[in-house]
Amino acid sequence: MRPEPAGGDSTGSLLTAASAALRVDRGALADALLDQLPVALAVLDAGLRWRYLNPSFQQVTDVSPTAVLGRAVTDPDPALPRVLADGRPRSGRFAGRAADFRRLEVAGAPTGVLVVLPGGADAHRAELERVRAGFALLEAGAGRIGTTLDPDTTCAELAAFAVPGSADLALVDVLPLDTPDTAADTAAGAAPATRPDAATGPDRPRPRLRRAAALARPAPLDRGPAADARPPVPTGGTVRHRPGSVAGRALAEGRPVVANLLSADELAALAPDEDALSAYRAAGVDCLLAVPLTARGRPIGVLTLARTHGGSLGFTGEDTELLAAVAGRAALTLDHARRYARSQNTALELQRALLAEPGSPHPNLELASRYLPSGITSVVGGDWYETVRLPFGRTLLAMGDVMGHGVEAAVDMSNYRSTLRYVAATDLPPHRILRQLDALIAEQENARPATCVLALADPARARWTLAGAGHLPPALLTPHATELVEVPTGPPLGTGVGGYEQTTMELRADHALLLYTDGLVERRGEDIDVSLARLSALRLPSDRPLDSLLDAALAELAPQDAEDDIALLVARARPRPS
């Protein structure tokens, strides 16, 4: 039995027309509409037996259809038979709640009672608001966590997102970047095949983690600009979670672990480590929630949240579900940042290994070099330099910059250096070396273009010979001034265009020649002429030790947070013995 619309024939006709248009049964359409209503309602027949209750009614009252349908209402409200008798709507009590009763009729004859719980729509709206709040939290987390590709920044953003909105203290512990898969499996509780009890055995090794971030809600009396960011424990060091702690269990079991309204002894047993326990005792913590940070099926860390007494009663199931969702998204962002950092570390180590020492020059030439990676990001560039020892006391110096960043740029840098050594061995002049390099690199499909400047030192003839391929001009350091050397420059190497020329100048023992990459002088939004003028304005006496010259140049020109790599190579002829 379902309620007949109270609007009479007009509403019934509308239902009939709609069901015909949709090619569905009229009764099925009415049932579907009632099921979707946010209002909690039930239908009783003329004998006050249960005939229908919609999902909203079930949600509000926890009454199960299988338990009541077809059965008489227990202890019916006195208003129910009166509604059946005279048809006048009344209010009363039903299923332990306030309710409105209306008579149902067919052709004027009473057929039952419609029971409406006024609070049903409120409960539905509350559920919608709860869902909306959950989505808003996830959306806010997506916007505030993972704004950079730096893993430590991502961990700090996760802690800052949790405090103070969801917790009073937050700790973020991560497995080291170089953790192999087997170690990650151990952290997750995976046991080797030969020891099925290893995941839970007392001798199971505790994983080593790094405390990447920690944050506490400011105390009520805190004032000043630092009051909104107070690390409760030291960060950056190594931690091992105590057996049985919420953090250790969450990491081992791969699921959130909640502990509410803890006694002092329970807090001592469940705190991750001694530093955390000290911070918890000082703040009055009595509720803990640990959520594993898992990405691509492998653990990468754990987020431990704490609430103090005087706040809520603890972490609810809804809190746990939402914070686990936030942590899951943050873990993916953190994993991406860690993978990127690992890739960049590999490229940086490769680049440092390749640039550790330039080739050995002839004894008649002094050399010094420096390489500084970018200061504000882990992005590795393609800056490179090389020296090639040639016959008759000559030495070829090269400075270049491969376009792009990362491992690929570092690999291309190695390719340019090896190709340069190969071509230079033919003893061609600098401009022809550039032509050969350009042609050889252009034949390689995946090679990236690079700028380059060559300087051939010939102390026996007291002559420098220089040629450039899209690179910034060298700087000549004299006892009293710094001069930019005008070098004919062609297109970058690898374009296949060619067209390189060379120039010569005097090589003197009291002068030094400085080759560099653009990271030394260029600034975002600044004209390159202004940048080069800053270099030429330097006073770097050329009689100083070469290492001292490079240190002075970096101190004067290199920005604190360099946006690009910096490579420097300086050369000076040794005085001839008298």
C-alpha cells in the first residue's frame, strides 16, 4: 500500500501521465518519488499496521522494514484512531519522536494514515552538510598541501593543515629517501617467506624514520609573530617508534589507529617516542590518532595527531575517515616530491662527479673552478666546463650550459664534454671545433642544444684565441679592472646552423680569464646588459690566488637563493722563470 496523493484527481492524473511518458508502472513511479524524499514518512493501513517506510524514516528512527512491515503498531498514539475516524490532521508521538498524522483516502473512504516526522528533513540536511564539509576539507587540503616539489615543505604543509583545525599537535615522520622496497615492506609489516611470524614477533626490527615536521597549537598566552608556528619537538633527526605505539602500529598495520581519553600510563605506552611523550605531557594530550602515509601500495611515513583535554571527547570515526583521506592525498603528493628529489639527487651526484676536477692543464697555466647547484630548488641544470691539454704547451678551456634540467641535462652535459675532447684532439682552432661540435650534436636526435665558449691558451705565444656559441662573454680580470671580452658568437650548439668565428687577445701573466654560466649574473626580469654591467663593475685584483678570486666573485654576484646553477672556471698563465 502506498499513500494516494492528497491533491485528488489532478495530482493523480499527473502521476498517471508521467508514468505513461516514462513507460513505467504508476505505482513504481510513486514508490521511487517517496524513496527520494528527504522527509521521513511511513504509511499505516486502516488497521494501523505498517505498510511502508521510506529510507529517510529508516535513517532517523533506525526502524528496519523487515522487522515491522505487515505488523501492527505497538502502543499506537491515541491520535491515530481519531485521525482515521474524523479525517482531521493531528500531532502526536510515533517511534519515539514527534510526528504529524494525516488520513489517507480512496473515493472518500479512509484507507490508512500517513506519518510524517518533521525532523527527517533536518537530519537529511545535516547529512548533506556533513558530506559537504568533508569535501571542503579535502579540497582545502589539495590546495594547501604539496605547493612545491620539496618533500620537507610538503610535510610541513601537512602538519600546518592539521593544526589547529583538526588537532593540537601534529608529527610527520617519513622513511628515508633511500629506503629500499624491502625496508618499506618491513615497515608495513610484511614478513619474509621463511618467517611467517616476523610481522608481529618481538624481535622484528623497528624501521628508522626521519621527523620531517612537527607543529603544536600556540598556548593561550602566546603572543607575537611566532605564536602561530611552534615546533613541539626537534625535527630533522632520526626516530624509531616504540613497539605498541599508535604510530608504530599504524605504519606496521597500514591503517589508522585511534586512542581516546587516555590515562597517563596509557599515554606513555602509546606515544611514538620520548620526545613526543614529553610534548604530550606538557600540552595535556589525552587523545591520539596515527594515520599511515601510503602511496602506490607502499608506506612512506606516518602522520600522528594529538588532542588535549578540554577540547572534544576525542577522534570520532568521522574524524578518522576524513583525516585518513587527507593523509592519503598528501602521501601521493609527498611520494611525487620524494621521487622527484631522488631523481634530482641522482642528477646532482652525476654532475658533481663529472665536474669534480677539470682536465689537467699544462704546467704553464693555473686553473680553479667552482660549481654551485641552484639554491631554491633541487632542479639540476646542465652547466659544464672542461679543459683539454693540447700539444706545444697549449690548453683549451670550455664552459657550456645545456638547455633544460634534470638527469637528461646532466647526461647531455657528459656527452658534450666527451665529444669536445674527441674533436679537440684533432687540434683544430676554436671556431672550427665549435663547427664540428655543432654538426656532431645536431646528428643526435635527442640531444639538447647548449651554449658554449672556448678559450685556447697559448702561453708560449702570449695569446688567447676565443670563440662562442650563444654563451655570455668571458671576463678579463686585470690588476685594476674587470673587462668583458668581445667574442664573436654564433648560434647554440646542436642547431646545425654553424657560422662560428674567433678572435684573439694578449695573454699576460698578470691577467686572469674568467668563464662562467648565466646563473652568476642573470636575474629574473632584469635586462642582460644590466646583469653584465654588474660583473664588469667588480674589482677583483688578478694577482690574488685563483680560489680567492672565485670566492670573491661568488660573494659579490651569486644571489642567496640562486634560481639557476652556477659554474665558474678561471685561468691565469704562470710567470716564466727568469
